[in-house]
Amino acid sequence: MSYAKKSCIFLHCLPRGDEVSDDVFLGKKSHVWQQALNRVHVQKSILLYCFGKLR
């Protein structure tokens, strides 16, 4: 992240392993939890569609 532009953000698809440090994962530029929340809504919609509740 130290080489990235000032306007960059950090995203991660979870689960987290050893590939990223705590400073980056929990830092001010991290949007990991917002990304995870968006993914939950998409997964819920897919399940509703598969069960015929969303058409």
C-alpha cells in the first residue's frame, strides 16, 4: 500500500490469511467489511432466485 496512489482503497474477498498485514487489513483505506456486506446481499438474492421467491 505504501507504493499505491493516495486515493487507493484496499479490498479483500475474505477469509483473510497471512497474505496481508493487520495495518493494511484494518487500516483507514480498508473497505473489506463494506465489500463483504455487499456480497451478503448478492448471495441472499441468488438464494431467493434459486428457491423461486424472486422473479
